[in-house]
Amino acid sequence: MISPYRLLIHQMTMKIKIRVVPRAKKEKIVEENGVLKVYVNDPALEGKANKRVVEMLAEFYKTKKYNIAIVHGALQRDKVIEVGI
């Protein structure tokens, strides 16, 4: 039987609101008014910017890329991201 504590560890996630700025001159992550702004060099074409956002957030939160998911706003600049811990 699996311990209930072990199940809780696998379900720990947090959701954050971000705003993506594609084609930025410098890549960075900045917090403004309770929202993370993610500046990426890649254009918002064919998911390139989203892929880079996931990579940058994985570095920022010191986790693997597969622990980062775009929950809402995949085709918009304002997004909700779920980060697995």
C-alpha cells in the first residue's frame, strides 16, 4: 500500500501568472506587480517562444523542463504556468 504522504509529494504544484515578451533584446525574468515578466529572444511563431519560456522557468525554479506546463494562454502573452515541485 502506498503511503498517503507519498501521494501528496507527487501532487505538489504551484500556479503562477506570467507575461511573455517575445523578441526581446535580452533574456530575463522580472517580477512586476505580482506577475512574472519573461523576456525571450525567440519570436512567437510555431511555439518557439513558449519552448524557451519553459526552459527559462525550469532554470529559474531549479527544476526539470517536464515539471513546467502551460495551463492557460498558450497562444497569448498572458499565461498561467503550473510548476511541479
